[in-house]
Amino acid sequence: MEIIRDMFTERDQNCILNMQVEEGLDRDVVYWSKENTCVYSVKSAYNLLQVMKGYVVPGDDESIWRKLWKIKAPPKALNMVWRALSNNLPTIVQLRGKQVQVNQICPICQEYDETILHSIISCKFASSCRTIVFAGYRMGEHNSFANWFNTVLSSGSQTTKEEIGSVCWLIWRARNKFVWNRKATSVNRVVQLKAAQVMSTSALLQPGYVGDGAVIWVKPQRDTIKVTVDAAVFEDREEVAIGLVARDYTGDLVHAHTRVFKVRSRVQMRSPSGQVIESCRRILRRRNNIVLHFINRSTNNVAHQLARVAYLYPDRNFDRESIPIEVMNCIVGDCYN
Ligand SMILES: [Zn+2]
């Protein structure tokens, strides 16, 4: 009691003296709070040290990982951010940490050590890219990449949150191009690439999109025929096959066709790619009621299946009665997805 009165202010003395002490506990116990079992482990101590240095470790802050995987960005961009957050992005300082003897000055600005934070965030090149892409959003000062990334995810606008993964990846890609190929990328080029990537990502993530980049097959409009084409290569048979499927607005098969070419046949092909493309152009010029789109494999399942089995039915025409059953199953599947 004397000690408490000597050492603490009146407010703290009252707090301490009002604390309920559990009866029956006769001595204090030392325990390790970083494990559920309260028993010390090297892994949890390592994770604690990483957190103290400002890095994020798996299991420490689950919410950042959940937020990361929700970002709408290409998987390669999310993978790069994940490596940066886990302190595993191979910057020069990281390589030095693994006993690789290299000069650790940033190869781009030649001014500071190339840490993960520096190469993606604070290097002049990186910060110019971000300033243009996220004009008006102040990033502030941060002591680690994880700290910075967490702040962006909690306080950035919806657009900033959605695009931040792609921007980090483009900055890292520009850095790699410079280090490995000695090719410099301009800030404007990064900004252009970012715009293109955001467009293609949103097209990929939008289910049922009917034009370029569609990811699921959708029925064409009434009075329109949709034709899908795919090719398959049969290496062991030295053959290339093409499957072509025409379907109406109900999703029903109108016509299907296969064509098989011998890759190393001595017979000269009458339609090498250049001529095929030129005749397509001629047809398109003559008719203005045909529209061409690039679509994803997931949208093109029927033509893909037909091309895969084309070697069994080379150079054939099909209707609803004669179409191979595995292809018919895909046609029905498309109508119910
Ligand atoms: Zn730099």
C-alpha cells in the first residue's frame, strides 16, 4: 500500500486499489501471449519481430489478406502484392538479406537503398506514377509497404482500392524491365497500361458481357445467328482441327462443321492464314450484318469441344440429330448457366 501511494497519482492509486484480485491464485505465472496455448514458439516470436519491424505476417492481421483477395485485379498483380506484404519481393535489399553480394542502391533513382517500400512506393519513379494515377489522393508517410497498403485499403476511394494492386504491379514490372532488360519505361506508359488493364479486368470480371472479352456464352438476339469457332492441335497425330458452331436465339444448334488439317502434309494448303483472313475481310465488306468478337474459352465451350473431337469426324457437317453427344451436352449446359 505504501509503495502504491509513493509511486502513483491519486487517480491511478484508486484504479489499482479497485482492481479485483482473483482469490485462490497464490502466485503470478509467466505466459506467452502470442500463442493460443500460451506456450512460447519460435514461429510466433519471429512473427512478432516482423510486426515490430512493420511487416504483415499471415495470421497476424487476417483482415488485410481478406481485403487483398477481394481486390478486382489480375491474379499476377495480387500475387505480387501478396509477396510484397509477406516481405518476399526480391528487391536488392531482400537479396542482400539472403547473402547475395550486390550493391543495394535503387537501380532506377540511384539515390536510396532499394527496399520493398522504396521500389513500389517512395522511389521518384513510383511516386510519379501514383501521383498521376491517383491524382488528389494523399498517400502520407509510411514505414513499411504493409502499413501503406493497409492505409490505402482503409481510407482510399473505391477506385483507388480497386486499382492499387494493378498500379503496384505495373511499377514493379517497369522496375524489372529496367533491371533485367535495361529498358526504361516512362511514367506515361505506366499510366496508359493501367488504363488498358482496368478496362480488360472489368470486362473479364463482368459475367455475361456479350462483346469482346465475354466470359460466359449468351444467346444471340432474336433473328441473329451466333457462330463460335475454336481450334485444337493434336500433336501426336500432327493435325490441327477447327470446330465451328452456329446457334440461334434460343441457344439451339443450327449447324456445326469440322475441318482437320495435316500439319506436315506435303499437300499444299489452299487456305493458309493470310488468305483465310483476307477472304473473311472480303465477306465482311460485302455484308454489314456480321459482327466479330473475341471471346474467352469459358464462353466458347461448344466450339472448343467440337474442335477437340474433330479428328473423329473430319470435314463433316452436323445438324441437331448428328451432332456428337458430348457437344450436345455443352449446348444444353450453355442454355442453363
Ligand atoms: Zn529509387
